[in-house]
Amino acid sequence: MNWKKYIHKNSSSEKYYADCQLVTAVNAYYHLTGKTIKQDSEQYKQLAELAGCCYGSCINIKRVWKELGIWEDKRFQEWDYVSLDKFLKQKKFIEINIWYKRYGLHSSAIVDYCKKTEAVRITNFKYETSINGWIFLEDLKPFLCVNKDGTKPQWHLRTFKRKK
């Protein structure tokens, strides 16, 4: 996949300031189909309206998934930090939820992994990554949500499949 065709930031339009989940869904669609949806397109505007991004939160993201013909693969939702390596070998696109002071709870996507350096290529998280989107897993770890009992970092993630 071409790195430059992924969307790397929330919309610059103030109308859709809460569209991080939409950005991730559109990136998943690109990853699965090779087709891009630009943020300044009419289709993106319609998806933002469908998701409710103009109302402060992406409250209807499942409608967007249906419109794009993708669905959540519920087999993979919470994985320990240690298990991520095994998971990344199986999947090339992972939506993760991270906590960051600029955004609060934020949706981003892992689209590549380098085992040698223990780094991931991540979209829509420009403040902590290299110019090409790479971040070491150790540097990403402080942004993880904690598990339900609050004792250790836990990846909260989602991956997608294409409807057949």
C-alpha cells in the first residue's frame, strides 16, 4: 500500500473536528480496496454527516462502515502489549485507541510493523511520530489505555474485513 494515500490528520475543516474514527474507517477502506476517499470530497462530507462528526463526536460510525462495505472483525478487540507482535504478523491494518492530551481518546491506525526496530507505522498521530509515521512501541506505550482493572497498559484495537 502507498503510505502517501492514507489520511494522516483529522479534517482541517472546523466543521468535522471530531472525525478521527471516520479517518480510520476511510483508511481501513483504502487498505482493503485500494480506493481512496479524499477529505475534501463530497463523499467524505456525506460520510461525516452520516457518522455525526459535525456534532462533536463520531456517534454513528457503524453506519459509515456499512456504507463503505466494511465490518469490524470482533475476534480481535483487546490484546496485551506482549501479544501485539503476533497480531501484527497476521494483520496489516489495526485501529487503536490511544489517550493523548491534545485529543483525549483518539482513534488512529497501525498500518505497518518493523520487527527489527520494534516500531510501527501509525496514521493520524503526527505529534509523536517521525515524518513518515514511525514510532517505537516503547514510545507508544505511554499512550495506551489501561485494562479494566487499571493495572497495566492494554491495546484497545479493532480490525476490519471487507463484506463479500
